[in-house]
Amino acid sequence: MLNKRMGRRDVLRLLGLTAVGAAIAACTPKAEPTAEAKATVAPAKSEATAAPVQKEWTLLIDGGTPTDPSIELQEGERRLVGLQPAADDYMDLNPNVKIEWYFFPPGSNRNEWLNARMTAQDCPDTYWMNADALWPHVNKGWALDMTEYVNSPNPYMEGKRAWASYIDEVGRLSQIGPDGKVYGVNLDGAGVLWIYNKEAFDAAGVSEPPATFMDFMSACDKLKTKNYIPIGGDFSDQCCYTHWTHGHVFGWLAWDNIYNFDDDKDYYVTTKEMVQYYQKGEFPLWEEFTKLAEIFKMQEPFLPLGYQGNVDYRQMFRQGKIGTYMEGNWTVMSFIKDPPPFEYDWMFYPAITKDIWSKAPADKKVRLQGPWGGLQFHVPGYLTKTDPERIPVIMDWLMFITQPKYVETFCAERGNVPMVEGAEAIPEIAPFRAPYDRAVPYQSWASLSGPAYEQERALLAEYVGGAMSNDALVTKGKQIWEEEVRKVLESNPDWEIG
Amino acid sequence: MTESTVDVDARTVAQTMTRPRTALAETWRQMKRRWYCYLMLSGTFALLITFAYYPAFSAVYHSFTIWDGFRPETWVGLANYREIFTSDTIFRQAFVNMLLLSTWQVIRAGLFPLLGAALLYRIRSERWAYFFRLLFVLPIVVPGVVGIQVWRQLFEPNIGLFNALLKAFGAQPLGWLNDPKTALPSLMFMGFPWVDGVGLLIYLAGFLAIPIEVIEASIVDGASSWKRFFAMELPLIVPQIRLIVILNVIGAFQNFGWQLLVTRGGPMGATTVPAWEMYHQAIDSGRYGVASAIGTVLFILIFTMTLINNVSIRSNVEYQAH
Amino acid sequence: MASTSIPVKMKHSRYHLGRLLPPITLAILGFLTFVPLIMLLQLSVKSEQQMADSMWLPTWPMRFQNYDRASRIMLPYMINSLTFVVGTTTISIFFSVLSAYALGRYSFPGKEFLYMAILGLMMIPGILTLITRFVVVVKLSMNNSNWGIWLPMAAGSQAFQIIVLRTFFASLPEELFEAGRLDGAGEFHMLGMIAIPLAKPILTTLIVLQCNGVWNEFIWPIMVLRDPKRYPAILGILRLRELMLGVRDPGAEFAGYVIAGLPLLLLFAFSSRAFIRGLTSGAIKM
């Protein structure tokens, strides 16, 4: 039957139907905004009472979740309680409220998941996300404006002061969006150090963890001659080698001027700030970026084979094949309870010194340390339209878990840094508490947008692997920024200057 | 169906006369006579209109807009299309990759199962034939996802089997899927030896449909196995070949499972295809307008390819199998 | 019964190689096809440490408790997959048969056009309609429910099934139906009593192919289903990838893959004769 060609009449009919269909699609009512185009405002709590409304509520919580109780543990595995103690106490206090945990499907892309959930408006009542990844989506109504709530008294804390006053400055500031409103609550933080295989270092003749970058390079040389893969990292989209390197190194390279771009003084260079300084022609800092690329290139011989794609270097480290890689403090307890078959330790990011970069500060320590913990809570913005009565209940729960005992329990299980007044960090994360001079305010092009970060990685991978000149690097980089800033402005036209 | 009004007089006349006056009335009469056909088709079309046609038209409409899925869209005309065709290497690279991958997929889906079926057709022992058939058909039940993951492990540069073998023989290990230079060939190699069970059976069916007398006659004439294959068997299974080619052309253009599960379009865009770019723009960037534009272009391409395919593959000798 | 060999006595071939070539080649190809499967099996009984020591060679002791853990975690997801498969296949086949019969055996105004419209659907890239279809599903409040899986997936497989079934129904000789018509049977009656029983092999084939497709689909369920509890088996496997923070059991993950494939294997084992008969009935061509 397909042998017969489509007759002219058939073709015309098909075209006619297409035209009709297009007309119908064009005339259908446009997609309604699921929330206000700008920030959504939550009704403020009037009184500081403990008991929420007497209706029955089930809160679905994503963030602070304990280990899935349906998983049976085997030898050597441990169960985490997360915020379960808090949930139990809260349910005792409020018998009409049930706390259920949402077990985020592992292996899923969080962005994809969130996109689908916001479209379907069936997101859990709180969701976890790094705030800086959230800012490009705030205009779509993904997050609830909590400003009034964070400024209200927290009845569960000693002194019953405003909620925000109990949270460390870094945590508090991190949740303020580009428009000055508060879009979330952040109760713990994280930091990054290099974890290294002590036995491998000893075998290679590296007695002390390297303090400067050039020391680090010679240490890597020695490791390589002993057949270790010195550095675990790759340029794929799995966390974290590229942007952690970028953040740390840039902290030294742009020591003098990076904070000039922090208009809102939240210790962070946000998407909006980047976009606006880009329009003024002052950002990115291309000389510094070129130097960063060169520093990546110096590390290239020490990366695993196939670093352009995804390499499971974490597993390889545990197998003793890798010398060192960057890891966060949330894994401290899992390394202690389930140690690898060799001695390990933590070391600081080797400093960039004047012999590599003439403008480098002398003797300064830069650390990636900030509001990126497991207790970051945002609430879907569409609730103001679909279920506004639920909001005070959610807020009450969040105020409840701010109590130091719960935050401490959660952080102690992993090794996170509590950012709430009265909560103590466990001694095991002492290396992460060592003093430093500056916390990284800018991680990488990731803060501009996801696609920008992707292209940064591809650009760097091309540069380190091949024969790209520095000029070509900058040209390509500028093209990428032009394109990606345009797309960000498409989504956030109010960030446009002039 | 654009017939609007029915000429009442003609209808009345048609009812009383054997030959109706107008084509319109005849059509209406036939429609009434075959009312049950439309009923039978109604379920399918209800499903298709809701979940296929309307989404498709909506997507094509949105290809002319900027839309993030949450706020009202803005009409931008052909801007998205312009972006696709003038933008950087990623899109160009995507289309080139797609052509390479699709050509390869059509060749390998057409060729290797055909070889397998031809060989199977020549096995004389019933029991052996059954055994070999089972050997090739059994892997169908392995979920595609699983196969992909296993191959991914095989290709892993540091702990994978292929590099282990290379090292054992003293050769240099390769980056395989992780190296931009070898990523696409590695992707193409996955699934070796590419004898797909379903394709094999479809071809086998075609071979078996050839009347025995024809084969017998050629053997009596002294034709060798090769000659038989090229002169007779091959032309007679052209309908099966055509089906497999069409299905694979359509499938290959749309396929992005490998990209989604293995390479994410990388490394550095080496394995990206338009279908992956579509998904990526939509989900990761929230730019549904551009994603829809890519999809529309793909649709036009597939449509064209299918038409070409129909016109070009022809056979002089075709037996209708019953 | 369909024979797969040439049922004719060939002259004894002068070249022994010519007779041995097919089976030898097939054996090599078959072995190569099977290698990934064998790898999967031997990986599924390793512990993490065994994988570190020797990934590609079998290691002892074989850790069968990987299967214990994997099956316990996978069971609810397998049931979900089963629900999806049964629902989608029933709906899809039901409507496909009706439409294919109408298109294959009757002549009526608009028939070619409607057929072309269905054919055209196959050319629409699935990904094009992913978001807009999701929006439709949300508008109909079908997200996070079984209907959100059944109906859209049934719609997606209509095209292929109708094309194949139409060829089949069109190839049935008219005499079969003449007898029925003389007896005064209605059209639907003839469909049910005459056409469908004859179509059993080809229907089996289509059902098996559909089950395979639905079982493996993971992009759509991830969007539509909010609760991970409702996920199909293919996504349940991902759960095995990282059981809890920092705990990985790759052997159990591979065991999960094997378990996920078992129902399909069973289905195939039970229906293989009919499946093959359907494919070899010659109706699958263009």
C-alpha cells in the first residue's frame, strides 16, 4: 500500500489538516502562569503560637530524610536517622500532622525532576536545592517568598527572637534572592578539602601534604612514577572537580577584585551580579580565566584516562588507585565508619603563589566553605494559589527543626557544619574547621547557568587536551558568554541594564 | 472532510435512483453505510488526538515562541529556527552525528540480521536451526538499558574489559567513550555483532515465504549458494528489507537513549544528536521553544526520508505472501 | 509447523567448507552476542571488593545474597511495571485491532487519508511532544496515576500495530467473510469470530513487542510519576545504584538488572512459538 505514491489530493488534505490544527493550537488559551510572574508572597503568621490549625495535614518532606526504612542493611552499612527524631517529636506535639519522607529517586537529574514536578504542581512540600542554582528559576514561581516568616519570632527557640537571627550570617544571606526577598531556609553548611591516600603519598616519597601548587605538581609527578593516578577528577557533568577547582583557584587569582562584584554583600557573586557586570563589560575576568585554564592544563597529565568523560574516581580512590581528589565534609562520617583499606587524611587546597601568578596574595588560604548543606529547604511557589492554608503548617515545621538539637543530630551523622545558634559541630570535622582567610565567593560559570557551565567544561577539556591557544580560548569563552547571557536575560528581562 | 452542505434534492433523488447525481451524495451515502468503520476507528483517534496530534500541533506552535513552560509564551517567529541553523558547532555537529549514526544504524539493522537469517536458512538440521534461532532471539528480553550499562562497563577506560585486554597485549589503552575522537565509533560499536533477534526473525519469515519450487529449480540448475542468495532470495525479501529500513530510519533519527544514559551528548559534544539537544534544551535549559523547533525540523527530515525510501527501493519480482 | 531449513534434498556439496560455514559463523556470532549477557551474570554475584580486585573474571565465593537484596527491593517495582504493561497492552491492542480491521477490510470515504494520518504519526519524534504531552496529562489530572501511563503509551504504539494488523486483515481471503455474511452475521461479529482467532499469532507477536517496549520505558514514567513508590522496575534499578548516602552495592545493581529481565524472559519462553509464528507469517513487511 505504500507503493502507491500519495496522490495530490491526499497531500492537500494533509496540508489542510495541518493548517487547521495549527490554527486550533494557536487559538487555545495560553498556558496560565502557575504563580505570579514575580515573587509569590506567603501570608504572614499572625501569632507566635505552637499549635497549627486543627485540620489534618500530611507534609511530604524532601530534605533531611533518613535512610529509607524499607532497605535492609547488610554488614558494614549504617542507617542514618536524619531528621526522624524531629519528625517524631513534632508529630507528638501536633497529632493532627503527619510527616512523610520523600525519597528522591537516586540517579535522577534534580533539575529534570524539579521541572516536571513544578509543571505538574505535585512537588513535595519542601524540596532541597542549592540556592544559587535556584535563582534563575525564581521568576517562574518555583520558590515561595518566606520573607515575612523568617522575620517572625520562632517560638521553638530560646528567646523567641526572629527566626533568621538564629541562623549564621552566611546561611541567612545565601537564601536572599536577586530581588531581595528570602526564598528558603538554610541550616547547615559544607566545605571541601582534598582527601588523600596517605600510604600512596608515603610510597611516592611525599612526606608532607603540599602547601603550594608547585609542591602539589611535584608530588603528583612522584605519584605518577609509582603508577598511581595522582588526581581524581574529570570534565563530565558529575560533581565536582571542575567547579571546585575553578572556585578555589579563582579565589587566589582574583584576590584583589572579586568582591567588587558582590553588590548585595551576601559574600557571593550571584547570577544577577554576573549578568549585570557582564553588560558593563567588567566581567568575566579573562586574564584570570586564561591563567585558570593553564593551571588546569598543568594538572592534565595527572588525571585518569578518559577524563573528558565520566570517570568513577571516587570508587577508584577506595580501590587505592588514586592519589587524591576533592571531597566534601558530608562524607567525613562515612569514611570513618566505612574506611578504605588504607590510611587517609585531609589536606588543604595548595595555594597559588607569586611564582605562578604575579598578582597572587602572599600566604593566604582560600577555602570552599559555605551554605551548601543538606538542610536547605525551599517551598513550591504555586502553593499560594493551590493550597495557601498549608503554608503556615510547613513554616511551623521548619521553625521546629531549626532547634539546635535536631540540626546537631543531622550534621553529626554526616559531618556537616551546623549554622544554627547553639548547635555544635562534631570534632571529627576538625580539618574543615581549620582557619582560612577567605571563603570562595564565586565557583564557576555554573552560577551563570547550567548550559554555561557545560560549555565551560567542554572548553576547558578542549584546552587542556589539545593545542588551543590562549587567544582562541578567550575568543571562544566570550562567544559562550554572549550566548548564555542572552538566554538568561530572556528568562529574566528585569536584569537587563538600560 | 471539507464537504459542508449536502444538496437535499440530490439526496432525495439518490435515494430513489440507483445512480446518484453528485459525488457528494455518493460519499455521504457510503459514510452512512459504513458507519461502523468510523466507530471502530473512534477509539484510536480519540487517543491519538488527545495524546499525539494535539501535543504535536502545540509543540509546532511553540516552536515559533519563547516558552519556559511556566510563564506565557512570547511569539518570536522564525528566531528559534534561525538560532538552530546559524548557531555554533553543537547543532551542526549534532546533525552530522545523526546522519552518521543513522546511516550506520540502517546499514547494520538491515545487513547483519539479514546475514544471520540467510545463514540460518541454510542450516539443514531442524534441531540446530532451532538452537541457533534461540541463541539470537533470547537476548531480546534483556532490557535495552541493561545492555547499555554493560557495554558502558566494558568500555570504561580505567577498569573496563577492553582496556584490560589491550594492556594485557601490551597495547596502549584508549579513551573509548570518554575520548572525543573515539566516542562516536565506540557508540557505533556497541551491540556487536549487531544481529538483532527481531530483525532476524522478520527476514527469516521472508525467506520462508519463498515458494519451495523456485529454490528447488535453481538448485537443480546448479546455482551455487551465493548465486542463489543474490539473484533470488534477496530480491524476494525486499518488502522485509523495506520495512526494517523505514523503521530504523525513523527510529535512528529520534533515538537519544545512548546520549541520555551514557554520554550526555559528550564528551564535548562528540556524540550529540538533535534529539538529545531537544531534550537538553527543554529539560535542562527550560527553552521549550527551541526544543520544539529542533523537533519540527527532525519531523520534516524523517518525513522526507520516508518518502524517499518508498520511492527508491523497488523490486521487479515480488511474491505476495499469504 | 514452520520449518526453518530447506526441506529439499541437495546434491552432496563438493565443498565441505560450504556446509560447515553457516553453523560455524552462526556459532561465532551467537557467542559474541551472548558475551555481554555472561558478563552481566558474573558481575551480579560479586561484592564491591571482588569487583575492585578482578572485575571481568569470575570470582569466588559467589555472592548470591546480592539477589536476595535486589529482589526484595525490586519486587514492588516489578508489580508496578506489570500494572503498566497489562494496562497499556490491553488498551492499545483493543483499539489497534478495531482500527486495523476497519482500515483493512472495508472501503469508505476518507480511508486513505485516515491511514496516512496514522502513518504520519510514526514520523513525529517522540521527544517533540514530550513536554506538551505532559502538559496535556497534567491538565487531565492524570499525572502520578496509572492512566497517565496507560493512555499516552497506548496512543504511541497505535501506529505500528495498526500498520501491521491492517496488512494482515487485508490479506484474509474474502470467502471466509462471505460465509459469515450469508449467515447474517454483523460486522463486529465477524471481527470477533473470524478475524481475531486467525490473527492470534500476529497478535501474540505484537503483544510481546509491546510488553517489551513498555517494560523498558523510563523517560515518561520519571516525568509523570511523582512518587518513587510507583516507579517501574527499570527505575527501581536506579535505586539499587545508591542505596543510601555513600553506600553502593554495584553487585546488587547488576543483580537487579537480571531480575528486571526475568519477567520478559518468562513471557518470551511461554509465547515463543506463537511469537515466531506471528513474525514468520509474512504479514510483517511493507
